[in-house]
Amino acid sequence: MLKISIEKQINADIEKSFDVITNFENFEKLFPEFYPSILIKSVRDESSLVAEHLKLHDKEFIIMAKHFLLRPHTHEMRIVGGDLKGSSINEIFSSNNDKTLLKIDAELDVKSSLFSKKNPYEESLNNLYDKMITEVEKS
């Protein structure tokens, strides 16, 4: 299991940051290079089941993900089926004045190169969050 930890600062308040970064309904439109397809299967209270095509590095993963939201502080994505079954991505949002601190902890069931100093999946996930933050800060 590949473990990735990323920390980001967002120049926006916590509610706006949370709303954009957890609004997976719009990912296909906003981030098509990472999410070419999203299909929401069900929504219940604070959880959703979503069929997703997720592109990281040069690979497209077809996954079924369960999303759990606790507004505006946590978003947990558990991959319950498909190519990355057993993986998870957890996002923790905290407020720092008018800014938001975002901590991402991911455990991805992918094969990574033991010879590479920089894991391509970590770099790709980092690029995805940079694009999300750009989207938060521009509006």
C-alpha cells in the first residue's frame, strides 16, 4: 500500500474550500484530466456511493467509492470496488484566520517503482489538489 501525505494552504475560508474540494458532482467538468467520468449511484445524509474513473499519472482507474462528509472538517473516500479496492483518501480541513489548511492522507493500492525517488502517483495527486485549490481561490 502506497502511503501519501500532502499539506496545502488555501487562500479561502474553510466552508468555501470544503464545498469545492468535496463537490465530486462537478469533478468531471472541472477536472476532466483527472476525472473523465463520474456517476453518483446514491446519496444518503452525509455519505454517497460514486462510480468514478480516476486518472493518476498515466493510468486510469475504474473505482466505486464511498464518500463520507462531516462538514466542514473532514471528507473520507473509501474505495470499495474496482481497480483500487481497499484504498482510501482522507481530507482534513482546518481554519487559520481567513485561510484553510488542508491535510490529505492517502493509502493507494498501486504498484510503485522502487527505483524512483519521486513516486508518480504522489506527484499526480499533488497536481490534482493544486488544480482544486486554484478552482477554490479563483471564485
